[in-house]
Amino acid sequence: MEAVREHIEAQGYDAVYCLGDLGGYASQPNEVQELIMGMGCPTILGNYDEGVGLDRDDCGCHYVKPFDIEMSNISFHWTRERTSDVNKAWLRDLPREIRLPIEGKRILLCHGSPRSTTEYLFENRSDGFLMQFTPSGKDDAQADVIVFGHTHVPYHRVVEGVHFINSGSVGRPKDGDKRAGYVVLTLGDGDVKVEVVRLDYDVELAARRLVEAGLPEYFASYLRTGGQAG
């Protein structure tokens, strides 16, 4: 997150937004949360933020495989127990969505999907599935551009004229690229341009810190391989 912040600050963007999940699978949830607070950027409630902030029993990640469930529970309980009460209160107050009118476009920022913090809009979702959130769908999001995260894999698709943009993730990417990532959205002249930015950072330092904190070596391997650890 420090590498991404430095890069963002050097670009002079008109605005910066964070789409949530400020902890989990790493050793410094409080530091990350306080870094985002210090940036002053509007921030969305992620499923992890909701679980930690409300002291729930799980992160709402909805994993299916027993191993993934076990790893998820280890991460969540470790993070929940170590996140400060002050930061939990801040997480609880985060909004579930942000809507912005920009250059004649209706922009919706959310974490999982327009209807749920925990719903995954995977890159292989069919056009028919995504059409639920377009004007002809039963859950019309009333947006021309929908930006979300949750899957940790960036992509950009257009379905029935609606732009679906996954921002990827700063930490713990799952697309095989271990670098940190974020998305730049450029609007103007009726056009929507999307650039995925990837940045090198000290992955080994992050991996070492989480192992030293008592988290599983598997989490370190996941960072090193961009989510391809077996």
C-alpha cells in the first residue's frame, strides 16, 4: 500500500477512492487502515471490513473447499483479534457504495457487486449474469460505470452499454502477477478508458512479516506467486 500511495501521489489524479478490504492474510491491518485514513480518500465497506468491524464470526468470503475455509478462518480471526477498537469503529461507519455523476456518466463504486458486499463478479461471469445489473435486468444498478473489487483479479467488460470494471487489488492479487495493482479510470468526450497499473514492491518483506507474526507459510507463498500457490 505504501508503494501504491507513493505512485498515486506522484500522478496528480483528480480523485482517489478505495474499494475496501483493508486487512486479512497479512500482518499489518491497523497500519493499512491508518494509511488509508491518512490519505483521506473516500472508502467503501468491504466484506472483510464488515466482518472485523462488527466482530462477526467470519469474513463472508464464502469459500467452498475445506482448505480454503480453514485458511480463511485463520486469517479472519487473527485480523479481528488484532484490529484496534478505534479502527473497528471507523470500519463500521464506511458506506456500502459511492455514486458519482462524472462527465455525463453515472458512476457506482462498490466492493462485491451492486447488490451485495460478498457477491463475486468473477471475470468469467457470463454476459447474461452481468445483465442483471443493466437497465434490462431485474437488479438494474442505475449506473453507466460499475467499479468493484473483491475477486482480486482486474478486468474491464462492457455489457449492454454498462462498463464493468474490476479494480484488482493492492495486496494479495490472484491473477498470477505478484505486483501491487490499482485501476485508473479516465472519463471524457463520452468515452471510458481503463488502465490497470501494476507496481513492484518488497514482496519478501511482506511475506517475512506475516510468517513472523504467526500466520501460515501458505500466505507467504500466495504473495510470492500472485495467488498461484498450490
